[in-house]
Amino acid sequence: LSMTLAIVCLSQVLWAQDDEPTGLEYLEAARAQEAEGNVMQALFLAGKAAGFSHFVDVTDEEYPPLLEVGTAEYAEAVGIIGRNNGYLEWTSPLMAAQHQSRIWRVRWSPDGKYIASSGMREGVRVWNVEDGSLLWSRDSDEAVSDLAWSPCGEYIAEKTMDIITILDAKNGEVLHVLDAIGGFVDYNPEFDYHYVSSISWSPDSSKIVTGSNSYIQIWSALTGHLLSSFGEEAYYVYEGYGVVEWSPDGSRIASVCYDGGLTIWDEHGLSEIVVNSDIYGLSMDWSPDSKLIAVGDGGIVVVDAQTGEVVKKWRNIMLQ
């Protein structure tokens, strides 16, 4: 309703005259506004000429177009809408960036030119930051709860409950589907359901590490093949809260979870380098030089990545 009122009010404000302008007059005004770079005005004026149904959830019966459908003038007005519609999607909270449900994740591309978003009941959308235009979209039957751009910027990994999908960042094409259940070397029968809680790319973009409520797994991002599965005893994720992160230098993988402590593995997951079972957390991040790890839960703990010793600790006074 608010969008509809905005359309009506703006179209009325733009015309300080008693009589309703004709479709051609609205089209001429839309041309002029677009030429001057007034995107929003051009969009609404063209919408008045060709019908708001082209970019707002209303019908032509509610707000009929003033130009005859099928004419060259009608096609021109529709073209103005098409060229400027991305601006409305980017700037209007009512359009919710074409996500019809709550947006769960937003992620910048490494070069800062694009933003990927995922919704609670939709798939992935990738947006051009400069003009807000939609680069591509991919729908999903399940909630996409996390996204991760590859460091090279060429791929996006999306995560549902138990499936990781690697997408081409240019067009959303599916490159590989990683089945986190079928890919298990020895699936843990203790769990009657399975979910992936965390994903992280290797710095060279060749591999992905995933954490679940059973195992940590390393996958080839180039082939989609499972390379190793480990950590079933160290990485028990309580109610889905767990994180795995590749170190920036690519030499180690760290895992932390609510009920399993902090563990640092070699890059292949073959050996535990550091274990500190006294540290629990819901989030984690490596320092840029790969020397320290920050873990967050009831406070913030900074750990030496070589020894596992606590270097600094900040207590959350709100929890005291």
C-alpha cells in the first residue's frame, strides 16, 4: 500500500495542473527526466504511461496504462522502466531487493563491485554495487543460510541445511553440488539428521572446508570431490553452532564449537596441531598474518595459533 501511495503522490506532485496528463505527455516527461539523470522520476512517469505492473505488485486493472499496449510509445515507456528498475530495487526497502522473505546473508565480492544476498525462502541474488542492478538470481527450494565468495572472486558457495553448491559468480550457473551426507566416508549413525554449520574457502580458491554436526570435510572446489573427512570426535556441534576457518596463509584449518573446544589442524586435516578444550565459541576469525585467532562467545578470547595459549581476553559485562 505504501508503494502504491508513493506512486500516486509522486505522479501528482510532478504535475502542477488540474487535468490528467495524457500517456504521451507522461512519456515525454519520462524521457526528459531520464536524460537529466533523474532516475526515480523517470521510472514513475514511465510507469504512469505504461502501467505500474511492470515493477510494482499491482495490476493494470488497478492502475491502467495510459498508452495503448503494443504501440511504439508503449514499448519506449517499458524500455525506460527496464533501464531504471534496478535503481528502485536497490533503494526501496519495500522491494526488499527482490527477496520476498527475510535476508539471511549478504556478502561482498573480493573486488568490492558486487554484493551477494540470500533469503530465508529464496536462493541467491547478486547485485551491482555501483547502480544497484540485479546481475543474476538463482532460486532455491530451501533456505540459503550462508554464502561465501571464493578469494579469487570467480565462485560463490551457497549453503543450505546439508548441501553446498558452488556457483559461477558471473551468472549463477551451478558448477558442483557437494552432498554433505552422501559424501561422508563413514556417516555417523548417532545423528538422525545432518546439517552443515560453516563453510570456508582456501586462500587459493581450490578447496572448501565445511563443518557439520558430525565431521569436518575438505572438498575440491574444482571437481566437487570429497578430499578428506575428519574431526568427528573434536567437532561435535551443539545445536548447529560451530565454525571452521582456513588460515589466510593456507597452512592450517581452525575449528571451534560450543561443545568441543578449539582445534587447529594442518591444511589436509591429517593431524591436530593445537588443541585447547577450554575454549568454546560461536564465532571465530584468524588475524591477517595467521598468527592469532579471535573466538567469541560470552566474551572475546584471542589465542596464539602456534601454542593454543590465551593471549588476551575480554569479558562481556552484559553476561556477568
